[in-house]
Amino acid sequence: MEIDYTSAQMREMLDVIYSHSHELSLLAWNAIQRRQDELEWAGKINPADRKIAAEAEYDGQILKIVVQDVLPRRKNDVPGSLLRRYWEDGVAQAICNLGIPVSFEKALCIITMHAPRNVGWDVDNRAVSYVINALRVARVIPGDEWDKLSLLVLGGEPDKKNPRTEIVVMKHLTNIMETLASMTSQS
């Protein structure tokens, strides 16, 4: 018996499958994190030896964090607490693993998402608040108010083999609009 699905039905089924597979991967990650918590509390692993979802580097001026995942949509079928913990804990832990304090009184945060394929996605539908909250929790920024943080969200080159989200944080440029205007007038 052959079933003939419409494009809309196929899209709906794929969305459900994606949602469930993403939820399962987050549940597995959550179980690993809980076990690592237990091992750390028991003194069997060091905090720096934990498996985390992100890596960070800091050269004294620019903080760069790479999460081996694409920034999720704000609205999806995966429980928000799982997504929030995955992103906030992963980013904050990567920063803490640097072993040195990193902070900016006023920061510019640039988030670049490298999706696995070249598809359209809406900047305003991505959960950038997870990244911002992680920066606040890790004390990289004193708060996420307009006078302490500027945000730029970009789409990077698609990367099927290594989809990721790159987060760059730096001291806020004094006259960012003038700097951007001068850069565009030179090209």
C-alpha cells in the first residue's frame, strides 16, 4: 500500500521528527551534565575536565566562544528549560574554563550562525537571549540593558560538516555608527 503525502504533510512530519530528535539529544546532554555534576561533587572529576557544548578563547581584548550547534529558534517544540540550560550552561562553562576573569563594562556581541545548509532563517526568531543570559551569568557583561550591550546577529557561510554558532564579545566601540559609516564609505 503506497501512501501519497502532500508537500505540506511531508514538511509537517519532518518538523515533528526534527523536534523529537533535537529533544532526545538535549535529554541525553542533560543526563550527561547531571552525571558530571555528581562526579564533580564527589571529587572524581575536575571542573575543567567536564564535557561541555562550547569552547572559548580570550586574547585580552576579544572573547570568542564557539558552540557546536546552531542557535535554536525561540519558538519550537523542545522544552525551553532544556534549551536554555544547554546554551546558558555550555557558554558560561566555556568562559569559566578559561580560568581568568573576562568582563566588559560595555560590550559589543556578534553572533554568527553557520547553519548546515543554505536556508533562509529569521534573525528575530533565534534564541539570542540564551547567549546574552550566559554572558551575564558568567559576568562577562554587567547586564543586558541597552547602555551595556549592543548585539549583532549574522548568518555565516553554511557548513554542513561543522554547523556552529560563533560568539564574539569585545569592548563596545565608542562611536559605532561613525565607524560603520566610515567603513562603508571606503568600499
